[in-house]
Amino acid sequence: MDLEVRHLRLVVAIAEHGSLTAAAEQLHLTQSALSHQLRDIEERLRAPLFLRRNRRMTATPAGQRLIEAGLAVLAQLERTETAVRDLGQEKQGLLRVATECYTCYHWLPGVLREFGAKCPGVDVQIQLEATSRPLPVLLAGKLDLALMLSPVRDRRLATTPLFRDELLVVVPARHRFASQPYVHASQLADENMFNYAPREDSYVFQRLLTPAGISPRRLQQVQLTEAILELVRAGLGVSVLARWAVEPYLDRRSLAGVRLTANGFYRHWTAAVPRGLAATPYIGEFLRLIASHAPVRRSDVTSRPVLRAVRPAG
């Protein structure tokens, strides 16, 4: 066999970062050493794996095939290593979790407490650093479960819908929107807007405003819900936030929450796990607890979350 695990780590790192410099930093190699190793792999396989285009390394068809195999092998290897270590430490398993939205970490502690009582042998680790891009981290084998807002179409994963939560337009109580039954998306073009996430990562921008060509008069990122609410209360702008996160602060005297669009605007949450873990009992229990603890109306929760393999598009 010509390939070794280190070779798979190398091609996966280049694919993930798109450059030899960044991949070398991740692997703690010099750029020249990494270039030499890449040439060695290509000579062993007798096929070019990457092309340099606009200063970015792009995989050839052969390279893409090796990257996909590398991701699967490395993920399985990491899960096996973890399982063996856990057996040595008399643990039942490890569950590494991340969500695609920082605000969801506010209500996860209730899930963790009950899960710890039901599955005391499972070590749960919250991977905050994966929040901005949980899917590639999941596919790389460094996560076991991701709570996703983005579509999941990779056949290596199993998914299940969990719940939906409504987003409200939060405004000062005397704002013109406060007396409306709902806010039309186009009306936000005249407003200063505070947003938790950057535009490119924002659910309301990606799913509603940007496709409609709508942009607020001024957009400012503020990564603290309480700070956003105080800025809105002071009349400096508006925001779009989850109903469950802001309802305790809507007092009608200073803050109001108004539906976005006539039918309301909802985020749909899905759990994604590697297919090899889909039948793991403690993962099923964790998903059941998420559905029962989600801070939304019961009608917005999936009754019995069941993981299913992702079907290929088309």
C-alpha cells in the first residue's frame, strides 16, 4: 500500500484551507516540506491531485476522490480511537456537539443536565469553535452531532428535523411597526438594523432579505442579545431575533415584537450525525431531549426525532 494516514491528513488539509501555506501551518510543517510530500504522493499515485488557480489549490478529479476517501477514513479512525480510549476509561461513549447558532447554547444546559442523569457514562463536549462551520467539522470526524439551519445534502450523514422557531422584528414600543400585525420584509430597507451574525451567516439575510434584494439602511453586528435589546430600546434601530429569546423582554412600554411577513418567518432546525452513529442509542436519547427542551410551542416540535440517511439531490 503506497498511502499512509499522514498522506490523507495532508490532502484533506490542503482541500480544507485551499492553500499550501495554511495547510502547512495546520500540520506543523514548512511549506517546502509540504510541497515535497505532495509531490511524493502524486508520484506514488501517478496522478496530479491539485491545480493552482487564482492563488488557490483546486482538487483534480483524482484529488477529489482521494479527499473523499481521506475524510471517511480519518473520521472512522478518530471514532475508533475515541471508542478504544473510552473503553479503557470505562466510558460508554463521547458525544461532541455544536450548533449553527450561538443563541442555542443558552438553552442547551437543561438538555445536558437531564442527559447526564440518563446517560452518566457518556462524556458530552460542546465544541463552540465549530459554531460558524459545523458541517465540515462534522464531516472531518471532529464532531458527532450538529444542530443545523443550513441544508444538509451529504450522503455520509443521517439527519432528522427537530423543531422550528419563529423570528420576530424587535422594535421600540413607539415605533411605527409596533402597531402593525406584521412587518413586510421590504419595510426593513428604511431601518438601521442590529444583527447577531454577519450578513453572510445570517439566517434572515440568506433566506429572506438578500434573495429579495433588500438591505437595511445601516447594518451593525452586535454579538450579544442583551446589548442588541438595549440598543433597540434606546431607539437606535431594530433587530430580528428568535421569539423565545426576546419574549421575556417584551413589556409593551419599551420593546415590542412583531411578526415578520404575513405568515411569520421561521427557522427550521435539523440534527445531523455521521451515518455510522445514527443507530447509537445515546444519540437518539439526546435528540429526544432536545425536542422536549426546545423553547418553542409543542406544535413546532417534531414528535419523535428519527435519524434518516440523506438522499442524494435529484
